[in-house]
Amino acid sequence: MGKKRGLGAGNSTSDGPERTCRYWCYYCGAEAKDEMSLIRHQISKHFRCPLCEPRSSGGHCQALGGLFSHIRRSHNRELDKIPGAVAGREDPSVEVYGMTGIPKEFADGPEEPVEPPPPPPEPQIV
């Protein structure tokens, strides 16, 4: 088996771990190489039903809304916290999918706009 790469979920403060990557999980602070990897992480760790047996066919949801519906229909309960989330980010009213829906206070600030280079000077015909 290959060496596992560090996902950066070490520090669990309310601000979350120091981010060195563009794609990171709002719920636990894990870092991903691209958005599809991040979504796969969220599906496997945070959008999985905590009440179903791990090997059962049910409880594998594609998003938080699906997990809400599954728990309500299959278990007659309400989702009170996000599975696998760090303290302070367990609120189910914040629906995050990939990098979409992250609250502004947790999102990195906007990058400085890059000014386009000036157009090349037009050649003068003499």
C-alpha cells in the first residue's frame, strides 16, 4: 500500500486548521487536490447515515439534503448534527457541497484581482 498523504485535519479550533490548499472541507478541514476529490470525501465522511449499518445498502447520500430526507423517512428522526464534523461546524442548517455554500466568515477572502497586461503598441506605418 502507498503512503497516505496528510489531509490537514490536525487542529480543530473554531477557525479550522491552517489551509494550504485551494480545496478544503468545511466540516472537518481536510484538504483535497481537486473539487471532485473533496466531494467524494464529503459523501463518504459527512453525507453517510450514522444510524444505518456501515455495510448496508442504504444511508449513502449524495448531499446533505438527501441525508436529511433519508433519516426522516427511514429512521423517523431529525438530523441534529453533521456526522464527522468538528465542533462549531456541526450545524445542519449550513448546507455545503464541495466548495459551494461555505459561510463568508470561514471562506478565504477574495484574491486580489490581477490587472491584465497593457496591449502591445500598434506598429506605426511610415
